[in-house]
Amino acid sequence: GENVEQHPSTLSVQEGDSAVIKCTYSDSASNYFPWYKQELGKRPQLIIDIRSNVGEKKDQRIAVTLNKTAKHFSLHITETQPEDSAVYFCAAHSGAGSYQLTFGKGTKLSVIP
Amino acid sequence: SAVISQKPSRDICQRGTSLTIQCQVDSQVTMMFWYRQQPGQSLTLIATANQGSEATYESGFVIDKFPISRPNLTFSTLTVSNMSPEDSSIYLCSVGRAAYEQYFGPGTRLTVT
């Protein structure tokens, strides 16, 4: 089955700096890669996703890049703000014929004011 | 996106008892999933709730311990049976929308004493 590795597990940045979180996946048939943000005590929220037919997608201060050859994808947050502090999870669709997602272990991002 | 609710939001139960968690969606969805999130951990898929047929369980999860019902396209239940302290966790349902997107319910925080 699919295996998703996520790094780093914790990340501290100064407010205004950029943050990058990286994930690798194992199943070359996976073609959908979402990112979730989970604030303390809240549900995971889908913040951005990318499909295998594109290499990059942006939404305001967040962007995701995908390298299918290397089987890795990354989340980029620019001009970080304290409200970006949360745990971020990457995930990969688990392959052809399946709707399942396999999640990474998460990255706790702390933005220091 | 769909409005997803779960009941109860939290509960404290004694070991050996069972708890049924409900997940309600405000529109019909094909795919519903149940996840477990242990404290400080990632999301682990328990099973896919199939409408009109038995749920599909992931490795390590069995029907006797986590029976699931899916009577229609807007509702599902997960029962945690014969609970032990190791079952203390957050249980989340999610719904699948077009093209693999998943949205999570608010979760049920279960503590077993």
C-alpha cells in the first residue's frame, strides 16, 4: 500500500519568514495530494491540494509543488503569520480504484511573533 | 463543502462498555470514512463505510471491535466495543467528494477510564 513520509516533524519560523514542509510517497499510481491544517482541538481542514497533472498550485500565501518523478511534494507558506501555527498533514490518494487517503505523520509549525 | 456533524462531541466511558458515534451529513455523499487520531498523532483510517453493504476495514481493525453502519447516503455510525483505555482517542468521520477530496467532521473525543 501507499506510504507517506513527512519532514520535518516540528518547524519554528519567525513571523514573516517562509516555511516549507516536504512529503514523499511510495505508490506511483497516486494522483491526488492534499494538505490539511489542524489547529489545536479542531478538525483537520483541507487547505490546498494538487493533482498529478500539474506541477504547482498557489492560493494566496500557500503553494504546493509536486515532482512525480521523484515522488515528492511540498507545502510552501510565505509571509507566515501567528495564525499559521498549527499541525499540517500531507496525504496521498492510495492508488487506482481507491478513494482512500494515506496521511503523513504531521508537522507542527510554530510561528514566532 | 458539506456540513458534517458528529455526536457526541466527547464522552468519558468505563472500560468494558461500548459507545456509538454518529456522523450526519447535510447532503448525500457516496464515500464516508472513519478515522482514529490518537493524542499527538496522525490520522489512521479505520474503515470505509459502504452504503448498503458491510464496511471495508483496514489492517488492524476488525468488525467485532468497531462495527459500522451506513443505512443511507447521509448517515453513518461507528461503535467502539468493549472499550479499554487504549481506545482513548479522537474519532473522526470524513466524507469524500468528487475526485478524492475529503472533509472531516468535528470529531468525538473519547476517554476510557
